[in-house]
Amino acid sequence: MKIAAVDDDPTFLASLASLVASLPSGKDVTLIPFSGSQPFLVSDLATFDAFFLDIYIDGQTGIDLANHLKKEIKDPWIVFLTSSQEEAVEAFKLGAAHYLLKPIDPKTLEEALRRIKEGVARKDKRIVLESKGGFQPILLRDLIYVESFGNIKDFKTANGVISVRKSTEEVLSLLAHDARFFPLTRSYIVNFDYVRSLKSEGLVLSTGETLPVPREKKKAVTAAFLSYLGS
């Protein structure tokens, strides 16, 4: 795994690299240091799996850099580094994977690396479906939900809809080992990554759609969603 670390303190960057290398989750991590925002911004950002950003960097903020990254890269893994908690709320609004206070605690850094590794692995997970158009791979990060019409299943993805003939049991088996996916009803299997809120009428997705939740399953769905967020 390749991580970019941006901080205007070269001494801190060196100590961070040493700490990462000493941790179990850091054994196969390459940390590339940037002591300023400009050399970082002109680098090949797409080659990095994650980004460690100091909140205050030579006149810019890590928040500025994170906003730039989100325009350039789909769902970047970002960890903010700082000696202050003042920017924590804004950092997490941007979907930060973690927020580390200086001096860096090894246990907290280990947790951040573990979370990033799991997230990077999930990004590349895919299934292959056979439809009328032939075999079609789907990245699971792009699968929003599956809607059932008997034995016809519509896989609603970020790139369109793929319809295949499969039983609900076959679809659940395909997705069984991925905690993102939850069977709301026999009609819908949802990717919790796309859920933005749970309202009386159902789950509201980032696409603007609302998937219905039966009244008798509302508690179970709420508990599963909160458990997923906590994980």
C-alpha cells in the first residue's frame, strides 16, 4: 500500500515513516513524504491508496487539500494529522477515515492503517454477472442496491442497471461476505454505503431514492445500519 503524507515539518514526517514501519499493519506500507502542498498537488495523486494530511500546511489547510482530492479521486482515503481538535468536525464531514492527534499514538495509527487496508481491499472487490449482453463485472463499491422481480434481479449500479436471472438466495450468496449489503425485504438488498438517512418512509439513498422498510423490520434495519457505521 502506498500512502502520501503531507506535513511542513520534515522531522515529523521522518518520525511518522519510522512509526508506520514499526507497526504490524505498516509492514507492507510505503510512506511517501511531502513537506509542502505544492509538490504534493503536482504529483500523480491517483497512484496513492491513501493520504495523511496535516491540518495546517504552509498557508493552506488539509481541508483545502482534501477538497481538491475529492474532485480528483473517487472516495479518497484521508487521515488528518494535527495537534488541535478544532477542525475535527469539518474533517469528518469530508469523510475522513481517521483523525490523529500529534504526537501520534501507535495504537491509534495502527487502527487507522488497518481501517484503510480493509477499505482499499473492499474498493476492488467485484462480482461477475451473466446477462444477455454476456459476462459483466461489477465493482461492489458501485453497486447501490439489488431489486427483485421474481427471478429477475436488477443490479442498480453507479453506471446503470444490469438485469440477470438469479434467485434471491443466489444473490445473497454472492454478497454474503460483504458487510455493506443488507436484505431489507425479498425485493431489495441495499448497500449501506449509499444510505444517507433512515426516515419513516424508508432508507434515503445518496441517489435521492427511498427504499421502503416494513414497519416490523425497522428496528432490525436501524440496528444493522448503526452497527455497520460503528464498524
